[in-house]
Amino acid sequence: MTPLLSVENLKTYFHTYRGLVKAVDGVSFSINEKEIVGLVGESGCGKSVSMLSVLQLISSPPGEIVGGRVMFEDQDLLQYKSKSEVMNSIRGAKIAMIFQEPMTSLNPVLTIGRQLTESMEIHLNMTPRSAAERGIELLRLVGIPDAKNRLAAYPHQFSGGMRQRVMIAIALSCNPKILIADEPTTAVDVTTQAQLLELMQDMVDRFKTALMIVTHNLGVVARYAERIYVMYAGHIVESGLADDIFLDPRHPYTIGLLNCVPKLGETRQEKKLVPIKGLPPNLINMPANCAFLPRCDYVCDTCRQKPWPSLEPVGGQHYVACYREIKDKP
Amino acid sequence: MGVIVIFVVTVMVFLFIRLLPGDPLTIYLNKTDIQQLTDEQLQELRVKFGLEKTLPMQYIDWMGGLFTGDFGQSIYYDIDVGILVRERMPVTLYLGGLAFIISGALGISFGVICALKRGTWIDTVVTLLANIGVTMPSFWVGIILIYLISVKAGWLPVGGYISPFENLWESTRRVIMPVTCLSLFSIASLTRLTRSSMLEVIQQDYIRTAWSKGLKERLIVTRHTIKNALIPVVTVIGVQVAFIFGGSVLIESVFNINGIGRLATQAVQNQDYLVVQAITLIMAIMVVISNLVVDISYGWLDPRIRYD
Amino acid sequence: MPENAPDDTQMADNPQRAETAPRYSEMRRMVSVFVGRPLPVIGLVIIVGLILIAIFAPLLAPYPPNLMDIPNKLQPSSSQHLLGTDSLGRDTLSRIIYGSRTSLIIGFSVMSISSVVGILLGLMAAYFGGAIYHIIMRFMDALMAFPMLLLALLVASLLGNGTLNVIIALGIGMLSAPCRLMCGVVMSVKQNDYVLSAQAMGMSNSRIMFQEILPNAFPPLLVMITIGIGAVILAEAGLSFLGIGITPPTATWGGMVNDGYKFIISHAVLAISPGVAIMLIVFGFNMLGDGLRDALDPKLRGVI
């Protein structure tokens, strides 16, 4: 089965005054129909940039997609210009996106109704009236009370969680094949987080949409994602089924991430949370070898001498980019 | 709010005149007259002009006069200041109004075009022209226009003013150059402001959201960008009105136009204080009123203010 | 528990690095943004050049500015008089060179007076709040309503001519910008969490003022003052053009344009050349101000 979307060797660089930032440097991933996939990594590791690159939403300059392929429906999306007709007909209609900041992602001077119905009017050729009707239906589905009257409201009259619900309604309004949720729950409080995630799972199930959740929170993907990609410093360092990642992590970074997530039923005496030492690397002028090296507990001579390892299969769908085979996991 | 500001404006203008070094009678009489008068006569005049009262009482008297259109007597023209100003006012308002509309329309359009064509030669050229435009003294531009267009080419008359109701064609021919000078600075500064405001809005998250919905660039600009970008531009409209009024003082002198700007200059030269006072007051109040209009139009642009 | 929380540990791991490293690169970023574009550098060069010209005017000017030579009046440009002579036989180039003194003195003194007074008023308004805030701010609103040139006309008509009176008149006109800016910065800084926490930690008010408010207020003030000097010079040129304020024979560029206007048909250079000088100096201050704003604006960080 060919995946719905497959990104191959994607490279997105930023030209800054301090030097070239290789935010995404040879990233490959794919998503199948109706699948829920997680992309995990620390802030600044390039996960958002990868997703924005898929839809060519990178502001250029300073950003530039310098290489790779984005295969969707048998064509490479990167052959089209960002502002081209083809990209406009895919964005919102076939691949939709939800962003991190619910407070700033909606236009403050336009009504919720305007922002909700415009993509339906464009992609589905709906009349304003039928789009408004569907808009009310969508708002009701995402759990906004009094949906009919809320169409005339402005974003500042909504709370952060409500705005994110509106964003979900907008994103799903045209029945997209894929929904990319870029840190959808980072900026809202914990109870709202859980509700939003439930809602998204529910909605993609209802609309038969594939979902890509981008997050720095392993807890988020643990519950919902079927497959997981772990990203570090512009590279995918480990990928596999959710069980592979959680039960049999191979990359030192993944192991480190899991060690700083508290597990249910464990007391403090049994196991301490261990933070990963050090700070994420500065992406400017990085050395050729593994970027995790300065923070790694398992570093060896090979790591120091050889360039960044490529992803190698370690059984099933499980891939790891590491020279070491780590036996004695903590 | 506006009422309070107008009150402060009147108090300031009142105090400016009253804080004049020496006797306020010098406003009505020149120095030799005062020396010739006896103390009793001076006292009589003080009572007549209400100068023996306390400052707040004098202010109330003065304001009462203003409401009935009594700005006092011009010592130079020897007629009522109100009549003098009313006679000269329409000219300045006509030129200023034209300049205001033109600068708003052109400045905002140029700014939007520059922002959309960022980095192209159009942007570079228009931005450079705008940067030069805000540095050119308007009176100097007027002189150069007269030199090139009237004197060298002979296309337009050197100056003067004819009412558009009298002869629209001749009026327009005379109005082109002064209005150009009056609006030049505003066009240039609005271009700069609109451009930078547009560029800031274009970087906002909600514009990225609009792109992610697959909207066409034209729609993103017209529906999602311009309204937001105009919010800071509208804030400076009051400043532009003040600037155009200030410019009229210079431009009416250059082009020999008998508006209140020229009247103000002549009044300063003739030490005709009450005329200067009246003109300053009227212009300031008109600026306050345009600021009020701006505040109201804000609500239309920005729903966050409408609902507060 | 705290020692186990991952976020805390990461933060505490490297407090030094987080504090000092960006500061150093911040300076470099500002310089590189400023120098990275041609216009601000051109602006700086123009201003430094004109300041040097003003200082060394007696050495640079071929003639004294007020030396009248009636037999040689209204000369076209020649090797003796590069820009010709005016109706009194004075050398135009020399008067332009000396005119830079007037413009710069007015520009700098007006902005220093108005920003000192404006900053103090703004601090008072923000610090005391309540009635004092409203009185000061309504006063500034009213001040903003006066066209600056007209305000200057009014003040000049009351106080009479003279350099000092022009400085006072324009100084009053320029008061509101620094006042509002300072007040705005203080009000917003007051709301910031780090100031509230500084207060909670018992930091004295004056320390908060200097440590928190000045660094926030300084960049926009610097930009405002730089661009303000250009605006003041432009306004002063307008006043001199009207023959109000600084009176002959002192060389002012605005006054020279007015003198030259009478001979525009026969001797256009007399009116045009001082105008070019005004443009140049205002352009210099505007470009320097723009460059400073871009360099000091954290929003552009990393983009350029």
C-alpha cells in the first residue's frame, strides 16, 4: 500500500545573519490513510518546520526548502510554487493544518463565521448560505454551545480552548485527507488539552481523516498515535510503531525522553525521573557527526569519528539512527 | 474625552495670551496709547474688558464670547476676528480637504503595493521616493514646482486662488500645485507607515492560517491583511490633519493664497495676537474633532475595541 | 520533587549561559543589522559629516557668512563663488555651511529640552497615576492637536523673535512624543511579571526604575529623538522661511530659500541649494532613526 503522504529527504534551511540554520536536514516520514501519527521532539528541533514545509508555508526569505520530495496523490508537491494554484487547491482542501497558538492563529478583525466558511466557499464551491449552515453544524460538532449565534462573534470573545476548537472546525470543514496538528495543545491548560485531543481523535475518526500530531509531549502521542517519529536537531532519530518506541526505545535520545516522563503507578522510591543533561544544540554550523553526542550517555569512539548515522531497520517498522546497540536500558 | 481635550485646548490658548509679559491691555492697545492714558482711564478700560476679574472668570467671559462667535477685534484689519477668519476659512479647508483625501488614497495604496511587491524594483523605487518625500520642505517643493511648471514650462499659473464654484477649470489649475505640496509629506509618510504595517501583519500567525486554508493571495491581502494593517495607519490621521494645517501656513504664503494659514503668518508679523489666537484655536479644535472621528472609525476596524 | 522536575533542572543547569551568551550576540546582532544595510550607514555619514562641517565652518567656508559685497550681488556660480552670491552679495555656499550650525543647534537643543521635560512628565504620569496621569495626558492630547508650526507661530508671536524663543516654541511642540512614549513604557513594564516579581522580592522603586524601565525605554526613545531632530529641523526651516523666529542676518536654510524665492526666475540656485541642504540633513536623521529602530527591534531578531 502506498502511503497517503510520503516525505522523502526533506531539507529546509534558514538563512540568518548568524549563518545557515539547517532546521530540517534530510527528514523522511509518511502517513497512511486514517492513520494517527506522532512526531515528537524538543522545541526547535525542526518538527514544526517539517510540517510547514509540506504545505510550503515557510516564510521565504529567510526560509528555503532546498531539497527532498513531498509525494501526495502521485505527485511531488515541491515541484509547484508556494503560491501556485495547485498548492492552493491542496491546502485546506486535502491537507489541513492546526497551529500551536490559538490566541494568534485567528484573524482578530474577522468574525468566526467569515473565517470558518471561506475555505468551504472556495474549495467546495458552497454558497455563503450553505457554508454558514455547515459552519454551524461543524461548530456544534466541535462542542461550541450556541453555535448559531457564535458565527457572528469575534475571536477575542473566545477562550484559548474554544479558539482551538474553532481551528479544528475550520481545518476539517472541507473534509481533508490529512490533518496536521502542530502542537495543538501546548498553549492551553491540561484539562482542555485532554478534551481537545479526544475531540480531534473523535473528529478524524468521523471524517476518516489521517492525523499527524506534532508535539514535544510524549504523553500526548502515547495515548493516540499508532506510529511515532522522534526528531532531534533536524533529523529523525527513531521511528516505529507506538509500542516499539515506548516498550523498546533504541535511540539514547528516545530513552532519555522516556526517562523524564512519569509513569502511572510508579512511586518516587522505585524510579526517579531523569532529565536529559545539557541543552538542545544550536543549529547553526553544526558538526557533521551526531548532534546528540554532547548529551549522550552512551557515546563511543565511532560516534565521534563517523558522520551522523542513517536510519537503519531494527526489526519490523522500527528504525533507529544510532551506532550503538544499547542493551542495559535504565 | 474629546470635550475634555477641547477644554484643555481652550485653556491653553487662553493662558498663552494671558501669560503674555506685561499688561493684557497691550493686546487691545499699543504701547504708546497706554502711556498716554491716565490711570483712571486704564482702570476704566480694564473694567470694560473684564480684566479686573479673576483669571477663571476672565476665561468664562472669553469662552462665552467664543460661543457667540466673538473672537475679539483685529487691531490690524480693524474688523471682527470672527468675520475675518470665516472669510478666509473655506479656501484652507478646500485645499486641505483635497490634500487629505489625496494623501490618504495615494499613501495607503502605495504602501500596500510596496508591501506586496516587497524586494522588487517597484518597492525599492517607491520606498526611496517616500523616504525622500518625508525630507523635502513643502515650501521648497512649491518654489521648485513654480520654477519648473509655471516659469519654465508655463503650464500652470504661478499662484493665487479662484473658488471652484466660480470657475472650476481655472480653480483646478491653480489648486494642483499647492495641493501637491500640501499632500506630499502625508503621502510619503503614509506610504512608509502602511508598508511597514502591512509587512508586520503579513508575518502574523493568522495570515499563515489563511494561507493554510488555501486562499488565493488576492483574498488574503484584501480580506485578511489590509484591515489589520490599517489600524495603526488610522491612528495617525489626526496627526496628518494637523500637519496639513501646519503646511497650509507655508504653502499659502508660497502660492499667494488668502487662506487662514497666510492670515496667521501676516497676523504674527503684524502682532495681531487675537487673530493668531483664533486661528490656532480653530485648527486645534478641528484636529481634535478629526481625532474623535478616528476613534469612532476604530470600532469599525477593530472589533476588540468595539466590544470593550 | 523539585529536584526531579526536568524543566527546572534544565534551566538551572546553565543559568550563566542563558544570561550572558545572548547579550554578547545581541550587540553583534544590532551592529550587523545596522551595518548590513546601506541607508542607515549613509544617514550616519551625512550627520557626522554635517556636524563636522558645522564645527569647522570658519575653516571650510570661503567667506564669512554675512560679508556683503553689493557690487558683486546675484553672481552666477563661478570659481570664486561656487553657488553664486545673493542679493546682498553674500556667498551662498558660505551661508549654507554656516546655516548647518543653526539647524543642528536648534535640532539638538529642542530635542534635548523636550525629551528631558517630556520624559519627566511621562514618568510622573505613570508613577503617580490617577488625577496626575489624566491631567498630564489630556495636556499632551491637547498639545498634539496644535499644528506644530502654528504653535510655534503663536509662541513666537508672544515671546518675539530670537533663537531661544524658537527653541522654546518648538520644544513645547515636541513635548508629547517623549512623554507618551515614556509613560507607555513605564505602564507596560509595571505590568510585566518580572517587575512584579522584583517588587515582591523587595527591590526598591528606584532600582526597578533603573534596572527594568530604562533598558525598555531607551531604544524607542533613541529612535524617537533621532527622527525628532529631523522633524524639528524641518519645522525650524518653515519658521525661518516665514521670516519668524531667527532673524536676519543669521544664516538659516529656510530663510535663504525665502530670500532666493524672490529671484527664482533669474537665480534659481539661490532657493534650490539651501533646500537640498535641508533635505540632506533630514534624510540623514530619518535614515539613522530607521536603522536604529530595525537594529533595536527584537521582533526582527534572527530574520535579518
